[in-house]
Amino acid sequence: MKALKVQGYSRDDLPYKAPFQPWGAHFALIATSFITFFKGYDTFIPFKTDTFITAYIAVPTFFVLWASYKFKNKTKIIPLEQVDLISGKREIDEEEEQFLAEQAKRGPRTRWQRIWDSL
């Protein structure tokens, strides 16, 4: 979203946009954080080291694996100005135009045809 803003694009310029974005991503992050934090709440009263480690080992494991991948493959975070947002868009636009032209040739769809297509 920030790369779109920095490069002067709108979400409407994208070939696909998720219906609940960016709020869906924010909700998913908060829900996942909430679940991760509270999945091992019973280890705190009374505090048990073995169950604490079992409940929360995934958090440091994720960061270790992520940092290892970044280090091993020497990948870098791409600056927002350089994020590729338009690669392949022309092909998608051409395919969509072709699809819409074929639909226009077939004529209007009946209600039953639209229901069948949705299945």
C-alpha cells in the first residue's frame, strides 16, 4: 500500500484488489498476534519453563529462520520507490479485453447461466 502511494498509483489501477484491504491485513495481524500471545497463558500462573518454551518456541524460530534466509540469500528490503508494481500488467489487461470481447459476442447471460457459472 505504501509503495502504491509513493509511486502515485491507486488501488483501482491494480488488476486485482482484495475486498477488505487494508483493513483485512490489519485484522489478520492483530488476530494472529493476539492468538500467539495468549495461546500459552496458562504457563504464567504458575510459571512453568517447559510449557512456556513449548508454547512460545515458534516466535523466536520464525525470526531466526527469516534472518537466516535473508543472510544466506543476501536479499534486501526493496525501497518503496523501486517496488515493481506494473510488471505483467499489460498482458493481464490484454487478456481481460479479449475475455470481455468474447463475452460481448455471446450476448446477455440468463439468470440460470449466471448461477451455473458461479457454481
